[in-house]
Amino acid sequence: MALNKDKIFKAADKAIGANKIEKAIKEYETWLNESPRDWNIVRQVGDLYSRVGRRDEAIKKYALVGRPSCRGSARRGWARLLLGF
């Protein structure tokens, strides 16, 4: 079954706006189950895990983003982790 990207992302954005970070993580993880190489979302989920204090999960996401197979702005997740943002 194809997922509706817009619907998932709107729900995640709404959850972030309401400071319901765990709900936003669940929404994005739903998308990542379908599209695991969406590096910007992988990084976003890493940022959200970091925001709620789940550093181990954040590191796992940032490690995925830091692999040579991904390119562009998604690699910045490592810098955010190392600099403590």
C-alpha cells in the first residue's frame, strides 16, 4: 500500500508545532519504513530523537546519514551531533 507523503508530513509538522515530538517521530518513522533512503527525513528524525533525549537512537540515525552513500545537506547531521545542537 502506498503511503501519502503529504499527509504523513503534515501530521508530523502539526505534532512538532504542538510539542508532541514522540508523535512526530512515529509519523516520520512510518514514512522511513517505506522510503529508508530519504536522508533528509532520517536526519530530521535524528534531530527529534536528540530533542527528546534519546541520544542512542539519534546517533543511529546520524550514523546512517553519515555513510558515504548519502549526499548533500543530510550529512550535516553529524556536525549537529558533534557540536551539541
